[in-house]
Amino acid sequence: MSRLDQNPHWTVYVDGSCMGNQNVDASTPASWGMVVVVGDSGLGKGSGELHHEAAGPVVTERQAEGFIGAEVGSNNTAELSGFAAALRWLLVEGGDEPAMIRADSTYAGNLAAGVWKAKANRELVAHVQALWDEVQALRPLAWSHVKAHRGHRWNERADHLAARHMMGEPPEPLTFWKPGQR
């Protein structure tokens, strides 16, 4: 695992955002953001090159396209949905190079990697864990924790994408955006 920690080819930052995050239900707006970087040192200074970024909603309607098990819109379901998006991207990318997913949610990271057992969001967690297992069968894979809102460029960018998507607003172009700007 140390080789992966020091030298992943892909680093995927994920974050989630939720409107209010109190008294949540299936109609509570929540979204995830994802930033894929090549050559990232993980130190937070914005090293590496942006390869891809995306954002999307937490889908809570069982019959809707993109439903993966979230029953409510919340920060936790948004973080888990971000992990699912990152893992799907790694599957579609198709290579076997090492990948590191960095997130500010120990909850989502430990559940995704199967370190913790789900007490809530069980269907969503089972979906994310199945994706994790599928990706891990193809390439070295790990996740690491990043402290939230500490100026870490790529984590802040994932947060920006998630928050803007949740509010129905387009993200600022990377060339005009600064860490911490929602």
C-alpha cells in the first residue's frame, strides 16, 4: 500500500454537499463533486494536472436513472455518491494504474472500502462497496482522508463542484476559481 500512497497514477478527489443537512428527506437537495488529477502529490498545493471533473445529484427516486440506493439527500449520501462516481469513472477509464481516492469524509471512505459496516444507507453502501471491489480487482486502490476547508486545492474544487451543483449553479471555471470559493 505504501507504493500506492506515494505514487498513484490517478488521484480522485470527491466531496458532497447538502442543503441544510438537517431534517433531511428524499426531496432534500444534495450533490457530489469529483476531481480527477494526474501527478498529484497529495499535499494540497494543487500539484498535478486536472484531467476531469464532474458533479451530479444524489438520486433518491428508486425508478429514476442514476438511482444507486440513497433514500435521502444528505451530506453522507452525497459523499457516498461521490465515491460511487469516482469508482465508476475508474471502471470506465479502463486502465490498471494505481488510484487513490481522497475525501474529507471518514464516514464515506471507511464504508466504501469496507472498513466499517453500514448502520444506515445500507443499499447505497452495498452499491459503493461492490464498485470498490470491482475496481480493486483491476488496479491497486486506496483512499485517504483530507481535512475539509483547509485550503487543499483539489478537495476545495470538489467541494465547489458539489455545492454549485446542489444550488443549481454552474461552477466557476478553474482559471477563475480560488480554493475556498463556493
